[in-house]
Amino acid sequence: MIFERFALLPPELQIQIWEDALRVPTVWAATRNYEAGNSSDRGHTTICKRFIGPEPYLAGLACIESRRLLEQSFGQPLRGQPGSATTLGAYWVHLDTTVIYLGDTATATKILETWDVSEVRRFRLVALSDFALAAISHIRFTTLAKVCQRLATSCPNLHTIIIHRVETNLEGNGTISGHLSRGTADLYARIPEESESEICRKESSSLYLASLLGEYFGDGPPKIHLLSPEYAVPSP
């Protein structure tokens, strides 16, 4: 639907509309490419980069003014590690309102290694998935700890970490198979602005684990939200 009288609105109102459109909360995934990932791919991580949900940058391509606001608000687009085989163009991502989903904790550190350090430093909202066990084993905690240590050293401005325990099968290499559904992505996108909501309070039994992981970040750690499997929304 096209609002034909948009150009007749006061300039300040037009700017406000463009800014609101560009800042819509969403999720942008940088995960292992499950279609390409198989036993013959060992030693090489192919990355799938895509929005799961709204694509706010599209509003910035509508006209000269919205493009100016896009560049002003988003800063430099994400490109990945220079010279990497996984780099396919540029991605306009508003890092203050977009959750960066890095897939499962078993491969998240490898995903981070495919990014230029200067880009990873800009990450503020990050989500991970982790295989759910009746209790967090030493092995699973070690995996979570390694990812958090990497984020602590790489992302000084990190504001939020979402760790979602999911009930799913593991592949032979110990990684979680499957994709993030649109419904679950919409949930992740809401969490940074709804930290006191029922979404986050329900996992109170994990507060101790969150406090342990938070120690890797020193003074002023990010908010760590651990979600139980019940919050996984299946794909339609």
C-alpha cells in the first residue's frame, strides 16, 4: 500500500516516520549454513546471513532522504572478515535494535571468527541457542563459558545476551540442527525492551547460571536472559 500524500506531510513528521521505520526491532542471523554444512565441510564454516523478520533497512532505500537517515543511523554496513570466502556483499543492520543470532553455542565462536574485529566490537544484542538438558552439565557450561568469554573480549558495548535452551537433536559433530523460526525470532526481538516482562522472569531458576556467565564481563556485565525450551515457536 502506497501513501501517496506522504510528501505533503511536514518535513519533521516525514523524518520521524522514516526513523521509526528504520529502528523496528528485528533479528539478523549469521549462522552455519545447514544446507551446505555436511561431513565433507569439516574445517570450513560456510555462513548464512539473513534477516528473520522485518528488514528495516528497506525503508532506507525508498528515497534520498531515507537513504541519508539510513547511513546516519546505521553507520557502516556489516561485511564480514575481509577476504573471507563467506563474505557476500554488505548488510545494513541497526545494531541498537537488531538482535544478532549466532546459532548454537557449539559453533558460535567459529562464526565470530569470520568477522572483522572492528565489526564484532559494534555488536550490542546477541542471541544463542543451546541444547537443553535436565541440568547444565560441565561440558555444556564449558561451551557456554567459552562463548561468553569470547563475547566479553570482542564486544565491549554488549548490552544483552539471550541464551535459548532448545529441545532438538544434535548432529554428529555436536551442533544443533535446524533454523530459527519467525515466531521465535520475534520473541528475541522483543526481549531487549521487555527485560522485566513475563518472558524473562519465568526462567528464574537459571539466575545462578546467568550470574556465573556474567562474571566473565567484569563490572557492568550485559543482561543475560536464559530462556527455557517452552519459548521455542515452531515454524508454520
